[in-house]
Amino acid sequence: MSGGPADRAVLSAANISMRYRRGGKLSGSEQIQALDGMSLEVRSGEILALVGPSGSGKSTLARCLAFLERPDSGEVGFQGEAVPWEDVLAMRGLRRRVQLVFQDPARAVSPRFTTEQVLREPQQAWQQRASPQRALDWAQLLAEVELDPKVLPMRARSLSGGQLQRLVLARALVTEPDALLLDETFSGLDLSLQAKLANLVLGLVESRGLTCVLITHNSALAEQLADRSLVLSQGRVVDERSAPDASTGGTS
Amino acid sequence: MTKPIDSNPDPKSPVLRLDRLEVRYPSRTAESDAVVVDGLGCEIARGQAVGVLGESGSGKTSLALAVTGLLPSEARCSMELEILGRPVPAAADERFWRRLRGDTIGMVFQQPSLALHPMRRVGLQVADVLLSHRPWSARSCRRKVMELLDELDLESDIFQAFPHQLSGGQRQRIVLAQALACEPSLLVADEPTTALDRKTEIQVLELVRRLSRERQMALLWISHDPGVLAEITDRIYVMYAGRWMEEGPTESLLAEPNHPYTKLLLDCLPRRKALRSEPLDRRRLTVIPGMAPPASELPSGCRFVDRCPVVTESCGEKPSPVPMGQGRTWCVRAGSTRLGSGP
Ligand SMILES: Nc1ncnc2c1ncn2[C@@H]1O[C@H](COP(=O)(O)OP(=O)(O)OP(=O)(O)O)[C@@H](O)[C@H]1O
Ligand code: SF4
Ligand SMILES: [Mg+2]
């Protein structure tokens, strides 16, 4: 994967900063600088890992790159163009092209919804605007995340942790995004489930030609899965690591 | 009322001795109960840290709840349990257990956010534990809390904070302070650090290890993460579908596992070789094919039989423990053949 469109930036951040105010008696009105002039590019088709300890700004960055939060300053770009934060409709369209998946799938879906309802949510929202004639291929989608179609009528609360995480991945795919952002999606899981889900994501990236941003504090996992890792600390990129031969690239 | 276990026992007896633990839950679908813990035993000496390594659903939490008398009422449990050399009667009532938990056994469980009251100052929440288990004045309880906060490397002004004002690591230390307040002989911990980031997690683990050495406190530490158990334990029991697969000293067990399941599980750790340089279609982590059997369909012999790469005919019988080095392995092939880590 090198040369041509593979090197184009799907997502980018140019000098973005973000500050939160933390209230409360202990901390007074302390300001937290979550992002401090951060710049990075996510190249088309790559798996980019963002690693760093808690508080290093990983999740804030993820929300900015998923267009869910606008930084105080700096620009977020999609396919080489700065995103138009003021243009609400355009932003809605952009949001379906980048999907963010969180760590805790149980919090991401309503426990009373059936699998089918969970998957229909984004489908309905999307079809109104995009291509109404297109039906979703359930069987295909479930097969892609290795879920048994028997789960369709089951409520989310009766699914196992692994099934739930697969469901959340499937939901993220409904809008046919260009990029997936996974925020600690593999954290806190059993080793065997972690490995299975990681392989699933690798397969999806490959078969769908997705771009993937993997946010994790597990640098060993990042080493294994990602083409490139950026190390974050205190709201900045402080280091970049990639495979020794990644710059020469050109493997089949 | 049954006489609670006093805190001045024979120093030579283990802090915990458990045998033949069985936990069942009535099944919603099948006739018979689901057996989620099936005949487990272990021993923990003073100051010793024993880990239980198991995947989700293997029965780890049920084990922790059983030895702390906290199983839900629908659970059916039988066991031979001795704490500090004194048997816990099968008919022990809630009062007995509550006393035991206050004086002798401390506990920390999975979700720290649930353990604390959101609207009460955390220092007072630690003091509450002392007030209900010690005949002390509010003032001495408060002094003791300050000591505890200091021991746990927390600033004293944390006393006045509410839970939401603390970081995950700080909250977890408050929960630990509660568990340690009455200076228990045994601390039972069920994945209390899973929600923390790695750095904070290791800080908390190191802290607990230090305290356990200083106080000669025994630890029963439950986790799905071998990395966590490597930090904190002396000995590890590997659990799968309600049974032990293997147990032994932490270092040898993690470096040279004897049981096929342990081998495969450790192969899933993302560390063996740098996959990063592999092309995407060949970049895959090692997985254990298949899934753990549901509690309603447990195989009668070895529980790992459906997924084991080196299965033989005799695996249909329940494996007995085979001594291996300084540990034991519950596998019919243990010690006989060299077991590969995969087909
Ligand atoms: N109150 C209950 N009623 C019925 N079944 C239960 C109950 N509690 C647990 N179980 C079942 O017992 C088995 C073991 O559960 P347990 O909570 O002990 O596993 P665990 O190893 O702690 O898993 P995890 O890592 O997910 O916490 C599971 O199959 C679970 O569904
Ligand atoms: S007893 Fe048989 S099935 Fe079980 S782990 Fe050993 S070889 Fe595999
Ligand atoms: Mg548990």
C-alpha cells in the first residue's frame, strides 16, 4: 500500500486545540488542555494507531475526527478539505462517512432494542437522504461481523459481550463509512475475544478498503495491528512509530 | 448466632482453604441447574497472592462471591471453606458473613463507580466502614481514614471530594481504602482495575502488592488479563468453564504453560511477533477457534475437549490433576507427550 491515492489523507487535523473547564471544589476552575496544537494525517487505507495514557487527548481527538466535536481552534479536514462546521446539513452527510465505535458496547445501544432495531436506526436516518431504493443486505452484513442471523429478533441485553461488540461494529458499517474510528474497542476484553474482534476488524479494513484509526492505551496491540502508531502525550503527538520497511512499502 | 472467626488464629494455618466448591444457578431454559463452578479448591497462605485467570463466563465472579458469602439468593452453593483455620459452617447466616467480611475479608469488585455513593464525600464513605465494624469514635475513625489515604498515596484533601471529582485511579483507591480499612487478613479482588488505563492500573497493583507484603495480607486476585496477574500474584489458577485447568507459580505458568488451553490463551497475547510489517491480508492475531461450552451443554470429560488441538480418546473422562513442576495440570496428556501450542 503505497503511492497514488493510498497516500492521500482521508482525515486530517491541523494545529487543533481543545480546552475543557473542570469545575468542582477540588480543582477550582482549572482548565484542561485536552488537545494542544495537534496535527496529524490519516492516510487512505491505512490503520493508524493513536496510543497514549488516559488524559493524553485520545478520545477528544477521536470525537473531533468523527466531526462530533469542533475544536476551539485549528482545522479538521476530510478528503483534503477543511470540514464546514457551520453547514449543518453537510456535516450530517460527513458524519455518516466516519464512524466512531466506543469501548463499552452495552452503553452504546439501548438494552431493550432488538438487534434488528439497532441496525435499522442508522439505516433509516441515512436512507431518508441518500439512496432510498437501496435495501440493506442483512444476511451479508451479519456475516461480515460473524453474527448468527438468529440474533436479529433478540434484545441487546440478552447478547453476550462479544455479540454486542459485533453488533456495534455492524451498526457502524450500515452507513458504508470511509473510515472507522475505534476508541478502546478492544480494551477490557478477554484475550481470545480481543484477538477475534481485532482479526474481524483487520478483515473488514481489507475487504471494504476502509481507513481505520485505532485508539488504544495498549501499545503492544497497536504494534500488531496498525501500519503506523502516533504516540500522544498531553494533547500533542510526541512520537511516530512504523514498521522498519513501511516507508519502502510495496508489499502485495 | 454462630461464633465469628476471631482474628487471633494459629499463624501456621492458611488464611483461606477452599475445597469442593460448587456453584449452580437454576436454568431458565433447561430442567437441570447450570453448574458454573464445579469442584474447585485452593489454599492461600499469609501474605501470599493467588490469581485466578479465566475468560468471561468461566465462573470467576461466582467463585469470588461464594468465598465472601455474597452469592445471589437463587444461587446454590456447596463448599468446604476454612478462613484462618476455622471452618465456615455450611449454614452460616448473613450476620456471620457480614461480620467475617468486616473483620477478616475485604473485597473490591469489578465496577468502582457502582461501589461509591455519588453524593457522599469519599472520606466519609471510608469512615462509614470503620464506624460500622469498629467500636471507635468518629474522630478516631477519621484519623484512621487519613492514615489509609496516605498509605494509598492519596492527598489528604481527597477526603472532602465527591466521587465524580476523582479520576478512575483515585476512585479505585478509595474503594481499596474501604476494603482495607479493617485490616483484613484476606483481600478478594474481582477485576477491580479493568476500567483503568494500563499505567494507572499498574500503580494500583503495585500499591496493593506492597500493602499485602507489609501487612501479611493474603490476596485472591481475579482477572482475565495475564498481564495483571503477572504484576501482582505469586501463584495462578487457570479456570475454564468452571474448572481448574492448571495451577502453578506465576512465573513458570506464564513462561511455560503446561495445559493446552493456557498455551493457546497466552498465544492470543498481542506480543509474540511484530505483525505490523505483514501485509494486511496476512496480519492476523492468533485466536482459539470455537467458543467455551454453555453451562447447559458441558462435556462430561475435559471441558476443553471441543477446542483442544491435541485431543485424544481418553479426554472423555474427567482429567485428574497431574503434578507438573511446582504446580498441577488437569489434562490427560500432561507430562506424557510434548504438547504443541497449535495444530
Ligand atoms: N444470578 C445468576 N443466575 C443465573 N446464571 C448466572 C447468574 N450469575 C452468573 N450466572 C452464569 O454463571 C456463569 C459464570 O458467571 P460468572 O459471573 O461467575 O463469570 P465470570 O467468569 O466472572 O465472567 P466475567 O469475566 O464476564 O465477569 C455464566 O454463564 C453466567 O451467565
Ligand atoms: S484433557 Fe484432552 S481435551 Fe482436555 S486439554 Fe488435555 S488433551 Fe485437550
Ligand atoms: Mg466476573
